[in-house]
Amino acid sequence: MKFTRKIKYLVSSLLCLLTVAACNDYIEEDIFSDITSENFIDQETADQLVVGVYSALRAAYRDYTFKFSGTDIFASQGEIFSFSPENDYFNLNASIGVSVWANNYSIIGKANTVINRYENQIAWSESNLPQRDYGIAQAKALRALAYFNLVQQYGGVVLETEEAQSIRVDYERSSEEATYALIISDLEDAIPDLLENPDIGRFSQRAAQHLLAEVYLTRAYTSFADSNDFQTAASLAESAIGSYDIRSQSFAEVFDINNQVNDEVLFAVQWGSSGLAEDKNNNKHSIFMNQVFQYPGIERTTTLYGVSSGGGMPTPFFYSLFAEDDMREEATIHRVLFADSEELYDADGDGPLPSDFIAVGDTVVYYPKTALDATELADQLNRHYVYQPDQYLFGLPDNIPGATYQYSSNILRTNFPIFKKFDDIDFNETEEGARDTFVFRVAGTHLLAAEAHLGAGNAAQALFHINRVRERATGVPNQLIIVDIDEILDERARELAGEANRWAVLKRTGKLEERINLYNPQVVDHGAFDPLIHLLRPIPESELQLSDGSLQQNPGY
């Protein structure tokens, strides 16, 4: 049973007890005043406060705002000339992104409560002092994670390290430098008291080392960087990798739904298929896909693929990154979709009589990796739809005369290989998924190490780490003989697509503007990206309105 359910069961039991007591004398409402945080939370129950911080991660990590769209490998499913503020930066304004701000400050607020109660309220026995320190360490690590999520997007933010005791409107933003200093301090405080091998779902020492490595690496590119930041990041990444060899399991095995708890995963936000409804509400399976139920033979309520949400899609550049020998492609995307129901389908649109019978298990649509020649295309279009690599974006391809399947009969206008690596087996359309969300994996740590060593001037070690990731994908050791930041970014795209915050990575490496102007279709057509504005996100308008004027907006918004 996943530990995030424990607090819910405990609270439910408490409420049941209160209800029984109230039935005996229901008019006397003061029965509720007998139980307060001061006497309910003690050293035996204190861990439930920590569990609450972990639970708050779920909202932050099922929210994909500002993470993927508007990058080189993810764009909008709309027409090339369509406008989407997150993707093409046209009319990006302060009405967007309130969930990013709110969800991460929810984590911070709960973490502050843990730290305050553990330090100042709970009476700890001498034998339980290690448990006190462990709880504080987890809260500080998770607070650091939330602040890192915020500083990458907004720059300097409001730094709150005390439990909220009253309503305030006088919040002020700290500098970006001060925000990084707090994140580093929290993680350095936390690491000694975190466990090497904690219970599943808890933040470990190695997870904190991975996060701290990324923090130092990100700061290394800033104007206030320390001269040793790249080397510090590299050393921390090496520690986080430890003795684990990613070649011990394949990329496909890492993402096997029955192998969610595996040694490569340093930290994951947990979900589950049983227990309370909150445990089964992930939506990861629904991103980076079109509405496949609009294909013939695929039913909305029974499809194995799910229903699309978010309106994002991989760019043609993303699909082009996988070489023939890269085994990650097959585990990452579906190049074939299969029917899950029988259907008589008017594939050529010539009238009321169906021209094709689709049986369960039949191929419905095929997206070849390389373009088929005219003869092969015409042949396959007699059995199912085929969309060539240059047809993945919005549009209606020309019909092939004489073919059974005519493109004009398909009501979908954006057809592309959907994501596979996040497939779930227990979901309801866009919701109720049970797959865990991987936050840090050792393969990602290798790529952090490669980038950090490159920044520190150690090209040999940078090559070692990127080649270790490449070797698992292709079976070829030491495939690369030179490495630069673009090679690392391409490898991150292949390995970590949909996991790591792509926008933040491109921003830190100084490659965002260059790459979106090369590879994002809507940006190429009409992008409004301005580096003087869009390297920071707008502070949510609702937050500004709630302040007394002390909370300042980022420039240009």
C-alpha cells in the first residue's frame, strides 16, 4: 500500500470517531474543540504531516503548464498559423500560469508547517530525535524542489520559510540569487538526514543529490554563479548515480507498467489503482496524443490509448531524432494504432455502403518512420490510413486515387504518432490514471553529469556519461567521440521527453530562442518570442491583485 494514503485513512477514522461522539449529544458542538493540531499531532502521528507534503506534489506534477509547449520538441496541435500563448509566445500574459504558482506554493506551505511543528510544537523523546530530523529533512528537500520549480519559471520569488499564521498581503519577491541560495541551503541541510534507501515514494539522499546537482548546474549559467558550480554539479551527479548501471535494464523495461518501482527511478510521484479516489487521478497517459477515438475502430470509452488533453504534440524535429538503431523510439511512441471494436467504415467516402470492415486487432493507422514510396503507400491505403513523416502537422493530405482509404474521410486533421511511454492500464478517458510519474531517473542524472562536466571543461567525462545513456539505447559502446551542448540536448530529448521540464533546460543552456526558431512550427511561422521578456514567466494576475502592491510583475507583462 502506498504511504500517501495513510493520512487519509487516519483522518477518516478521526472523523468517524467525532461523528459517533456527536450522535450521543449532537447539540453540544464544543465536542470538536477537544481535538486541535496541538494535541492531535504528536511524535507518533507527526509523519502524517510529512505525507501531506508528498500528496501536494501530485497537483504540481500533473500540471504541464510551462514545461513542454513552446520548445523545440513540443508544439501545438493547431494549424501552423494558429496562435497559442504558451507555444508561440504571442499574447503570453499574466492570466496564464496561476496553477504553477499555486501548486508549488501549496507544497511550500505544507513543508513550512512540518518544519515549524517538528521544531517547535511536538515534544520529542530522545529516542525519536532521528525521526524528527528525518521529517524536517524531507520537508526541506521538498520545499527546495518547489522553489526550484518556481525560480526557473519566474526568477526571484517570495521566500517564505515560516508556517503561515495569518492572512497577509505584503509579500515581496526576493532576488533570483537569494532564491537559489535558499534552495541550496535547504538541500545541503536535508541530505545528511535523508535515508539512502527509504520507503517507496520517499525522497532519498540520491534524489536530493540529483536535485542539488541540477540546481548548481542551472546556477552555473547565471551572472551570480560561483566559479565551482559546474564542478560541484558534476560531483553531486556522480554521487547520485552511485553504483547503479542503467544497462541492467532496457529503456522499455524502465517504462513497463508492471515495473514502476525499479532501481533506476530516484524519485516518483506516486499514484495507485486502489484506495481513495485521490490515489487514482493521474493524467500522464493523455498528453501528447490526438483524439484517437475519432479513428474508425477505436472507441472512446474502451480505447487502450486514452483521450487527449492539453492540445500538445511532438514536433517533426522530435521524431527525426531517433536513429534506426535507437530502441527508445519503439518504447516512446506508437507508430501503429489498433482497433478495439468492430466497425463498418466508409473509408472512401463514396456513399452509405461501407467500403471496409474493421475487426478488433486490425491496424487502423500507420505512421512509418521513413516515407513509403508511391506503390507501397497506395497498397497500404487499401487496408488502413497511412500518414507519412511530412504529414504529422495539421492538414489534409491529397487523396490517392483508387485507394480504399481516402484522407478526406478521416475527420482528424492532425495525425501523428502518439506517446506510448506513459501508457496506463487503469484510467478513465483523460483522468483516473494510476501510473506513477517519474521525476528523477539515473539516466537523467548521467545527462546532468555530462552537461556539468562539459561546462567544467572535462570533455572526457562528459563523453563517458552521454555514451553510457546512448549505449543502453543502441547497444553500441562509446558511440560518440565528441560532445557539445546540442548533442546533450538532443540526447535529453530522446531519453527524457515528457519527463524533464524541456523549457527550463533550454532556458538554462541559452538555447531556447535558437531552437524554437529552428524547430517549433508555429514559432517559425509567426513566433513572438522576446528574450527580454519571455525568459521569465508572468507573475499570475490574481496574485498581484491579492497583494497590496508589494508583489512586482516581471518586465514586459
